Amino acid sequence: MAHSSSTVTGDFVLSMDELRTVARFVVRHAEDVLPVFERQVRDDPRPRAAVDAARVFVDGAARSRLQRVTSLDAHRAARAAPSEAARLAARSAGDAASAAYLHPIARATQVGHILRAAASAAHVGELEAAGDPAVGEALLERSRRRATPELVDVLRRYPPAPGGRSRVAQLMTTLDRALRAAP
């Protein structure tokens, strides 16, 4: 994989601006649900640190060890979280930090790095609303509206999201289809 300061090359090319577009989308969703984690786990700063590291990249700094380390730490916090909603919130924070390192490899699994935080946020909304799927659908619609044409262009370089049985996988597939169908 060739690297330069402005592009990442694999099966296709991703510019740093495109990676920032993806990271911005993921960060917004992680920020939406971070309070769920912080209410339940008051003394664990790892997910907040990951969101902050993602913001540093989104705001123009180079990708660095900061995003990698805080992403791993937030995912560790997710594994220790006391509830599904808190776990998904911490994982979304980790996804935000790792978005700077989205791989330009035409594999469906990479779509999770773009859309999993949005799907997780939708499911957190459902969980917070006693499992109401209408809340998740409304949050997916908000995510669809948040997606810029540049984000959709990046998404379309990858195969469709892999299916799955989990609610997050179902929500991610629904969002993926909606974004790909956009004009």
C-alpha cells in the first residue's frame, strides 16, 4: 500500500480529505451516544479520548498514533461496559478514532468503519426508548441526511455492507442500501 501525505492507495485511492469526511460522519454519531457511556461509567475517560483524537484528525491534523491508541482503548472500554447501550457508545467512539485509518480495500467489512457508528447510535436510541424500532428508523433517517455526497461516493467504492443477525448489522445494512440508492 503506497502512502503519501494526501492519499492512501489500495484497490482504489482515498484522499486525506475523504478520510476526514468519513471520520467527521463517524464522530458525529459517536458524539451523539457518548453521554450514554459517560452516564453509566463515570470514571473511564477512554471513549471521550478517542472522540477527541478523532476530532483532532477531522480538524486537519495528520493521522497519528493518537488515533490508533485511543481507538484500541475505547474498544477495550466497550468490552468492559455494563450495558449494551454503553458498549455500543464506547465502540462508536473507538470507530471514530479509527476512521482515519479506513483501508482502501474493496471488502464489505470495511463498510463497518464507515457506517457501524451510525447503526450503533440508532440501536442505542432504540435501547434508550425501551426497544422502539421507530426511534432507530428515525435516527437512520437523520444519518442518511447527514451523509454528504462525498461520503456516499467513498461508500460506493466498497461492496455492500455484510449482512448479519444483530440489530446493529441490520441497521447498518438498511443505512447502506439507503445511501447507495441516493441519487
